[in-house]
Amino acid sequence: MLLARFSGRAPSYGPIDTRNQRWGEGAAEIGFVARCSASDQGGLLSSAAVALRVSAVVVDCLDPERVGQFWSAALSRPVVRGEEGMWWWLDLGQGNPGILFLQNPDPKVVKNRLHLDLRPDDQRREVERLIGLGAREKDIGQGAVSWVVMADPADNEFCVLEPEPWPPDEPPESEASQPQAS
């Protein structure tokens, strides 16, 4: 659990264990709690504290099994079938919200307002792997950008970003191994 402590404008965070609280079946045991203070002293306002955590991202789809199996393969995480196949749960590991694929008979009509951004080690190789699993590249009018917009088998958009850049205070390995001019 994280405790957000507001001091000035920026919150600070510290660990809090809430394993004894029930968040719902299948949900991770550790989450986030934000405690906000109305004062400028940066203290915690325990009487007005709100425990809040993202338990899941819910994806409505016509075929939750197909979409759940795609994301299970894409993220190398187990997916569990729910009651009568009406929903599938993808567990993303302790401390992370899961993804719930929920059967919904309404067809998708417009671009998603919420999507996942994935950051691989090798963008092009990951895009090719995801296409092999059933995704496709998608043009939503993004133009020339550094990320690749894709759609899962239910046409839910997601983005594959470039790899994480090396820290700005450390040069890449190729530059670090070069002898320095004196």
C-alpha cells in the first residue's frame, strides 16, 4: 500500500500494509491509499482519509474468452474463466490492478477513451509478436508518432511504446565503452 502525504504541491509516498482488508475476490492484496490534508503543513488528515485503490480495468467485449486469452498470451499472465464464461479475469500480479473482460452484447462503435500503453524492450519485435497473437496495427489519425497504435481481437486500442530511454545522467553502453578524449 502506498500512503500519499501532501506537503506543498507534490505528494510523497510510503508503504502501508493492508493485507487484512478485503478488496474482493481475485484482487491483489496490496493497493494504494491516498490521504490528503487540507492544511499547508503537510500533515495527514486521518479523519478525512480515503482508502482508494484501482482493483481492475474492465473491458467490455462480445467474446471475453477470446479477448482474455489474447491478453493472457500478450502479457504472459494467467487468465481465469468466470461464471458461465460471462467474464474472464487476468491477474497482473501483486500490487497491480487486474483486467476483467466482461461479456457485453453491444458492439464497439468508437475509439476507446481509455487504453493501455505497453513498453517493451524492442518495439518492432513486440509489434510483430502481438500481430501473431491476433492484434493488428490501427490508424486512429495519430500521424507520425513514436508509438504504434494497435487493436486487440475485439478492436480495443492499445499502444506499444518505444523502449524506456536510458537515464539521462548515464550514457548508453555504446557511449560508455568509448574512450574519453583528453
